[in-house]
Amino acid sequence: YMEQAQQMQEKIEKMIELSGLPLEVTVVPLDEKTFSVALSTQEAGQFIGKGGENLDDFEHIIRLIINHGAEQPVRVFVDINGYKERRAVVLRERARAIADEVRISGRQEILEPMNSFERRIIHLELACRGDVMTESSGEGASRHVVIGPA
């Protein structure tokens, strides 16, 4: 998979060079169909955007570039300066705290709208708990997680 990762890195580096963006790229294969693209920059804030919106858009563009003309599309996860990993830690902690509140109060809690990556973190974090349940609700950009008593 290293050869495929190297080809991806070259494609992304070419795109970044043409755009003049101040980014460094590292592509790492996770398995034969999944790759992690780590970007680093001194100006992470502008690439991440509010709530990671710019990062989501950037990830979408990179996926299109990588999978353009590919017989077998691959999954590509993009992070900038470790933002998504830090966000995942915060979301897991928050999910546990809210679940504890729901268990005590017996009332459901509605979280703010989140992208699918963030909603999945909440669902997975609380999946093993028997005292609460989670579900996604809403449409499009308003889609959010509801945590309720089991």
C-alpha cells in the first residue's frame, strides 16, 4: 500500500503547490482501501474553519482528486495539525458527561448540529452503555445527536 500512498501524496502535493497553500502532506495507508492524510501548517485556523467546516470541504476535494478515474475508490481521512483527533477526545468526554446527566435527570439532551464524523464519535462512545441511548435527528446541516434514557 506504500506505493499507492506515495502516489496519493504526490497528487496532493501537486495540488497544494499549484494552489500556493502553505501545507505539508503525509499520506499513511491504514489498510488497502483506507488512507490517512495528515496536513500540517502554521495557519491551521483558516483551513479548519468554524466547527471544522473548511476541513470537511478540503477533505471532500482531496477525496475527489484521489478517487478521480479510480477503478476501486478508496476512503481518505484528512486532518490538519491533529484537529480531528483533539476534537474526538473532547466529544467523547462530553458524550460521557451528558450521558451521566441524562441518567440522573431522566430527560433527553439534544446536542448541537454536528457532521457525520462527530455524530459517529458520540454514538460509538455511548453504544456500550445500557443506561442511555443515542439517535441522530434532523436534516442536512441541522442533523444532531439526541441522548436519552434507555
